[in-house]
Amino acid sequence: MIDYYSTSAEFYEMVATRHTASSGPPLRRVLEGVDTSYGPVLEIGGGTGRVTEVIASALPQAEIIVAEPSATMRAMLTSRVARNPDLRRRVTVVDGAAQDLPLPEKLSAVVIFGVAGHLTAPERVALWKRLAACLPDGAPIVVELMGVSSPRVIPPVMSLRETIGRQTYEWWIGGEPTEGDAMRFTTTWKVLSDGRIVREVTDSYVWHTFDVARLAAEAGMTSRRITEAGGQAIPEIGVLVK
């Protein structure tokens, strides 16, 4: 398992807070009609737990299993769950990557945000097959699409700027094609004090591009794509239905 996040984990909450503000409402609407009596809801790639909170709010009776392979991210996730009495009662945090995650016999729904592109196409096909065996007919797999359906050059751009205390944080991200369906994204966090860069943290990762139609074909499921909520553009979300 490659840990994609520990290098820049100290900054992750700034991105997650903004991201969940836009992706949380449509995710909540997708999940609100789910019957959770069949089994737990599984979140693959829980990060620091922002999406976990959305799932728990949308499905107040659900048992939730959250898998996060990064020890640094999992520490923040566990802290968030432990300090909330409702989450503490219903959420189980486990160490595991999508490729080899042990699954319960039954699941009511699955949420996969920020993960699918870390898997190759054969790895995704194997995952969809394993998940389908646990889900009842009509149950959703909700996947974050990331808006990159094929490799392309993305020049570095500042995607976030936040001030905390005396420091300002800038998040720069860019990408370029590598081989096949893959891109290499490079991210840089710049920490500024009095307008001067005092620290930079750079990392990179490979992301296998896809769109919801490709995921549906891999999974043998029907699909739909959500791009707006309340008239506002959102990060793309795909819903696969068994």
C-alpha cells in the first residue's frame, strides 16, 4: 500500500473542509433514501472523517465502517469519531486499502471519495465484483469522479489560499499524462509569513483517469452523474447502482 497523504496530512483539513462543503449536500441526498437495515455502510478512504460525518448525518440509524490506510490520516479520523458520542457509537475505523480490504458479508451502500483513481482498471474491476457480492439490488456505490476523464496537461494553479494565525497557506496543483490512462499530479503547499515563503511541501501521485460510464461498464451496473446541487456546480459524483 502506497501512503499518498502522510507527506501533506498536516494541511489536509483545509482542503477537506472546502471540499465537503460542496460535495456533502449531494452525497447526503443520494444516501437519504438508502435502507440501512441490510448491513453497514462502507466508506473506503475515510481521510480525516469529514465525509464520514456527512454519511452519519444522512443515515442516522446506520452502522458505518470506515477504512483508511494512511496511519496519519487515520489518527485524525479516529480522533474525530472518538469525540462525537453519536459517531463513537456507530462508526468503526479500520486500517485497510481498497485492493485487499476485508468486507463484511452484507453492505447497504458504499462511498468511495478520492480513491478510485489510485486503483488500476483491473483493481477497480476486482473491487466492484467484491462489493456487488455484498450489496442488495438497488444499493448505491457513490464515487467521486474528480472531473478528469482522460489524461491531459493541467498547468500548476493555486487551488486554495487560507490564513491561520500569522501564516498563509497556498495549495498548488498540476498534472501531466504518464502512461495509458494515468496522470501524475504534483501538489505543493507553500507556507508564507509576512508574504515570504518560509516552507514548501511537495508530493506527487499517479491517478488513473475515468468517467462514470467507464466505471459502470467495469462494474456491470447502471450509473448516473451528479454535477450540480441546488443550482450550484459541485465536484463530480457518480452513482453506480447494482
